[in-house]
Amino acid sequence: MGVVEAEVRVPTYEGVQAAKVKLNNVVVRTPLMKNLNFSDKYEGNVFFKREDLQAVRSYKIRGAYNKISSLSDEENKNGIVCASAGNHAQGVAYSCQKLGIRGTIFMPNVTPKQKIGQVKMFGKDMVDVVLTGDTFDDAYREAMDFCDKNKATFVHPFDDEKVIEGQGTVALEILEDSDGPIDFLFVPIGGGGLASGAITTFKTLSPNTKIIGVEPQGAPAMTESISSGENVVLPKIDTFIDGAAVRQVGNKTLEICKDGLDDIILVQEGKVCSMILQLYNQEAIVVEPAGALSLAALDFYKNEIKGKNVVCVVSGSNNDITRTEEIKERSLLYEGIKHYFIIRFPQRAGALREFLTEVLGPGDDIVHFEYSKKNSRERGPALIGLELQNKESLGDLFDRLKTKSFVFEYLNEKPDLMQYLV
């Protein structure tokens, strides 16, 4: 008798419909809102799908609850386990508390305190939080070890058909609430669960919609996997956009995304920071870095989306106020406004005064000034941060430094050294 292979379960549109019924009294039906400023800027109709307005402030509750509520009593008896950078953890915690199931949640040490606090608040006495490692993948390994030792049920944040079908209800609501055809859908990608759910739904109901995935430039796991034809593990990632920073995507999500996505855009972390500040200042919308990804990608498609109906999924708003300074810093660096130098002043009297009066432009501000040689402040090197009036004036600043014989190192081109010094 031949070996019977286990059935490979894949997400389906019927599964998305079933998830919608299951989630009816659990999730918020978030609004699909036309944004006038973005519509004017891109000369089209730009809509925000406001998943930041969920009770747990992200779409992750959809997949988590759909998965956990489908488990058997036998699967639940030893408790639920998950690994997450924050939003999936909140969805799992909320689901455990609502369904009365014990949960253990593994989170990376770099997870913002705000997200950790939210997980504990939503889970109440039904969940335990374990901080471990520096990335989602570190937390994932610890969670799997815990499952093996305790025979607990693991709830994957993205590589599970029930989770994907739950996330697909975001797309179902978009299509139900739209007054006309949708030409473009921009969706953030971390592990690929939301994008896979959107593909599963749109390819059935709206196959002509172009689905554009958006990844952080510092964590392009889906891009690299599709390009290489296999599920790669990135050796190093930038964890700043913590909700979308994974070293490896799911096997299921990769299979769905490689055929279902029309394109993937990589967005620099600094550009995302600029978008976070823009949304706060102009729209009074608070988003986390992953929540701004889809909107930050619109500039890459500004010609294609003119006159089109465009939907951007604003995936979450779990931002920590303590990150505000870092967000501003990354934005200013990306915009070419903030610059760091190590400057060695010429060994002549009045060199510092000359730098202030003849090298700096009229609109340039010193925002950081630190001598690295304390016993010779007129002659030793200094670490200097400058905010320029506009990015075009940087070339003139370089020319004046050279003309006045100031020896300098430009640290913006040496991010590792700048990170160490600043």
C-alpha cells in the first residue's frame, strides 16, 4: 500500500466568506474612506481602508480569531502559543480572553513597550508574555520549542490558511463598500498573510484589480524569495518597521503572492517615517510604521494611478510615543535636511567662529555639537549635526568647508559609524 500524503490545505474564497460570518460580532467593520488630500495630490480617487480603527488597532484580530475559534477542544486543552512583533500578539491575546483559552505569547525584545502593554491589557489573566531574541524569527524559534515541550497549539501569524482567510475579510469589506471598480490595491507585506488574503478574495471577485505589495527596504523577504524562486532567509534585517520586519515569509504566502501580486515596491524606512509625520500633521491619523507602508508607496506609482480608483490598507496604529524622536530623525535624514559630520577645525585662532559665520548658511541650524577631544576644543575634532534650510544647499556647504580648509567626514554616507557615534 502506498503512502497517503497529508492534504495540503490552502485558503479559499469560500473560507474567507465563512470567516466573515464568524467575525461578524468580533471585529469592527472599518471604514473605506476617500482622502481628499491624497486624491488631489495623485489626481485620482485614493481611499484608505482604516484597519487602524480596529478594537486592537490592527487587522490582525481577523486572522487570529478565525484560526483560534476553529480549533478543537483537544487542540486547545494545553493552551495557545504564538510568536509576534506585536499586532498578531494582540489579536491572539484578545481572542484567548474572549474565548477563555490560555495563551503564551513570545515577542522580540525590541517590541515597543506600548505593544507589550496592549497585549497584556487585551489578554488580561488569560495570557503570559515572554520577551526573547531580537527579531520575530528568534521569538518564533522559542515559541516552537515551547510548543514541543508543552504540547501546546501554535497559531502562526501568517502562514496558515485560517489566518489568511481571516485577513481576507479586509478585502471582502473593501469590495462590498466600494461604489465602483478598484483599479489598484496597495497592501503592506510582512510575512504575507494580509496580501495572501487580499489575493484570495480579489482574484475571485475583482480579477482586474492590480494588487501591489509593499515591503520595507530593510526587510525584503518576499521580494528576495520571489526573485530567487525559493523561500529565502534574510541574513540581516532592519527591525524598525517591526510590524513588517521578518527574515522569512511563509511557504503558503509565498506560493500565493508569487502568482497573485502584480508588483512589489520596496520603501525606505525614512520615507515611511515622513509619511507617518505627514499623516499625523495633515490628517490627524496616528499610524505605526507598517501602517504607513502602503501610502508611502504611492509615489512610485504616481503616473499609473492618475484618474484611477486606488485603495491603500492602513494596517495598524500601534505606535509608541517614545519612538517619535527616532521617527523624526529618520525622516529628516531621508529628506536630506539633517546631516552629521566629524569636523577637524584648522589649527588657527578663530576657526570655530569662522565655521559659524562663514561656513554655515543663513538658514542652517546646529542641532548637535559634541567635542570628541575635550582638552583642545578649538583644535580637536567635533561631531556636528546640522539641519539645512533645504537639501539643495548641501553642495554649497561642502564647497565652503573645502574653501575654508576644514577637514571633515560626512557621516550620512557611513550609517554604521553614525549609528555608533550619534
